[in-house]
Amino acid sequence: MNSASSRSRTLKTVGALGMAAATAVLMTGCGQSSDSATSAATSEAAKVVPQKQTTSPSASAQLTEDQKERKKVLDATKVTFDDAATTASGEVAGGKLVDLDLEGVDDDDSDQSPSPTGSGSPTGSASPTGTASPTGTASPTGTGTSSPSASPGTEGPVWVAEVAEKDGTVHTVRINAVDGKVIEARVDADQDADDKKQTADRLAQATQTPQQAAKVATEKKKGTVTSVGLDDNEGNGVVWQVDVIGSDWKRTTFDVDAKNDTIVREETDND
């Protein structure tokens, strides 16, 4: 009896241990399967969920100070070079355009007025408004008849033109670059006989117009014309010097032969 009971207890103990071992194996297997499934799911999710992108700095943050200034002025400018040139020439009887600059863009002269403070929607180029048509009446040779110029901060961007009479007498014409109205038209007081002769001689050599030169320049580089001026080509005739601001807000200067419209020099300012 005692021996039988002892064997019975032993068998029960062995059986219990065997069941425990089997349960442990099953649990381990389930755990491994569960971990494998979780890893696989994570791997698949990683393929579906896009990686987080690092935001790059805005284009404006990468512009130089000169480029920011060009952008600010051109965003506020609504009157194109062509319209300003037509308006300026119309202010002087028989006058021809010698120089036209958008004030505040790459000004080199120390007497230039500060750049405008106005702002507009970014367009990448100045868009015409169609309001800058000629006035139809020419100012007499003498002092201008328009009111004195307001400060650029008040009037916004300004086109500053030099228009010469046949004898080389130069008139300065200031045009509001937003509405196309003439702000001021006056004869330059500091001209002497030599200055007038030089201007007249250069105009006599220039068989191509500034508008034609501007077209040649913008066909080479897409952008907005901000300056055109008649200049000597180091003794080899005369050139129209044209500044074009591209969509990258960099300035490219072209020297266009004023007789045959060929580009004789091209230089880009990366500032």
C-alpha cells in the first residue's frame, strides 16, 4: 500500500513537471511568434509612413542685401521700362532718350535718393499698368513745369530719365513707377557747351533705339530692364548699356552696340 502510494505520487509529480515544461515551450514559441509579427508589422509600416522631411530655408532668406533691395523695388514697380521711356521722351519736344534708371536699384551715384519703401505682391518682374502713356504735350525748352519731386518714401519707386534735345541739351524727367505720372521735368543746370556736344555726337552715332537694345538684352536673359544708358565704347563707337534683373534677382549688364544691336559685353553681378 505504502509502496503503491509512493509510486502514484511520483507519477503525478513527473506528469506535473512535464505539463509545466510543455506549457513553457508553448509560451516561449508564442512569444517569439508575437515578437516576429510585431517586427514585421513595424517594418511594413516604415515602408508606408513617409520619413519626416527637414524644412529647407526659404529662398528669400538666401538672398543677398542687393538682391533683397532689387526684389523690394521691383515688387512695387508697375510701370515698365518701355512705358517710362515713352513718357519721358514725350516731355521734351523732339527729345531722344539718353538714359533711364529705376531709382533704388543698384544706384551708383551718391546723389541718388533712397530706395522706395513701398511693397507689392512678388511677381518676379515689373508688370505694366498701361497708364504710362505720353502726355501728348511737350515741355518747353527751359525749366520744367511740373511740381517739385516728393521724397521717394512717399511717391514709391521712380524712373529717372535723361532726355536730350537735338543740340544735346539734357532734361531730367522723373516718373512715378506705380501710376506713370510725371513728377518733375527740368533742364539740367550744370551742362556746358562740351557736355551738350558730347551728348549730341553720341546720339548721332546711335542708329538703334534704347528700346531695341533692351529687347536684345532680354532675349539673351529673361528678366526686367531696370536701366538703359548711352555710353562710349572705349573709342569704338557707342553702346547702350542695359541692366536686366532675372528671376534670381541677380543683375546682368549688357553692352549692346548702338549701331547693329550686337552684344559686345555681358557681365553678371552675383551680389
